[in-house]
Amino acid sequence: MIVHGHETVLVQGITGHQATFWSERMKEYGTKVIGGVNPKKAGIEHLGLPVWGSATDAAKDQDAAIDCSCVIVPPPGVKSSVMDALEAGVKKIVILTEHIPVHDVMYFLSAAREAGASVIGPNTAGIVTTGECFVGFMPAFNERVFKPGSIGVISRSGSLGTLVCLDMVQAGFGISAFIGIGGDPVIGTTTRDALLCLNENEKTTGVALIGEIGGGMEEEAAEYASTMKKPIVSFMAGAASPPGKKMGHAGAIVMGDKGSYAGKKRALEEAGVTVLQTPSMLPDALRERLSS
């Protein structure tokens, strides 16, 4: 999923402390934030923007479709917030909240598929379209990390994604888009989905893929990666993690050979992806791939 500067963004939970801070940063960067949602504070202004009781109220008041919703509400309220956004016709939903009950996630992801909507997250750091807008809590405004360019970055981890963007910029590259797919075991946008998105993005010429042990997303993405003409370099976190032990993200757990570092590395390399031992090695490897 990529959000562009002309697209409207509604922040569900905008009056919260973190939501307030990041909504301000999004506005300053150029994100077209039209307002927010808090059922208990409907009718007030916050950050100079209207607050509605629901996304459906916001859509009626705008008399136009809302392109994207940023969900930053406590875990028990996420399901109802997402369903509200879907009812309002929102087609792009970015869920920053973590620790959401898995059955709630499965419910609203199924509803989103039926509605033809895309979901990033849960437990995502967000998405960045460098020089246009960002949705979430990535430091898009820091030019040492996000300088406009042609490299797309995909990451489960926000911190690792930030590090790789920083390394790329310091090496002379720029970032076309960052897609933080989220670290939970059940998420709306997979590694394959993100690769497809960047492959179709005209501003992207190469991809840095940051994965980690656990789950099968990287293996499932490998088949599609083998069809891409854009070069892909990758770092997989968790090479030294013991089997059967949860490490970091909720999805980072290996049972037997499933989701192992070796399995992911093998699948990606067979698909033509260059897999590196450390994130700092990615820029040089990508430069070599782009020049070949």
C-alpha cells in the first residue's frame, strides 16, 4: 500500500497523546489530514481540525470518500474502528495499534477483503511516500533518514526499517517509499503484497527487504520476487535465535524448520534475491545489482 500526497487521511483516535504528536508531524510533512475521530469528543476542534464521532460521520460531513484511515486507538477499540472505517468507504487502513486480540484481527481483515480495502498492520510503524506524505510514526521529516529517491524499503520492524533507510541515504541513495508491514502473526499486507506494490511503483528502481525469522511470508514472497526485474537485496533478522522461542515481534517464532533463517535465506536466494549478513551491507549490494 502506498498513500500519495493528494489523498485524504482520517486519524481515528486523534485526541490521544501519541496520536496528537504524530498527527502534527504528518500535517507538517504534507499529509492531507482532514480531521479525526473520538466518539466522546465529537464536535470539538483538535490541532485546528474537526473531530467526528465516527468515520461514517466524517465521510458524510466531507461529502466525499476518505482515502485513508490511520487507526491509533487502544486494542479493544480497534475492531469497531476498522469496521467503522470500512462502512465509511475507506479503502486504505493503517493500524498502528499492537496487542489486538487475534480473533478481532481475523474478523476485520476478512471484512476488509470483502470491502476491497487494503490494511497495513496491525503493529505497523506506518508507511512513507518520501517527499509527499507519511501515515504512522516513521521519521519521514528527517532528511538523513528519508531523502527522496528510488529505493523502496519493506520491513516488519520500524526500527530496522529506519536503520536501513538511514544507511541507504548515507550511501547516496534516496527512498521512494517505505512500507512497514507490521510484526504481528496476522497482518493485512504481506511481504509479497508489499513487493507487488513496489514493483508497480514507477518511482522505485530497487528494493531493500527487511525480514525476520518466524512465519512463512518471506518464503511465500520468494516466488513473486523471482519474476521481478527490479533488483532486491535483503537482510533477515534472527539468524542466531534458538528454535521454538519467541524473539521480538509476535510473528518471530520458529517451530522446527518452519520460518527458520536458513529456510528464508534459501528461498530468497533461489529467487534471485541477494541476502546479506548485516543491514549495513545492503547499500553496496544494491548499488552493484543496479549497475549490472
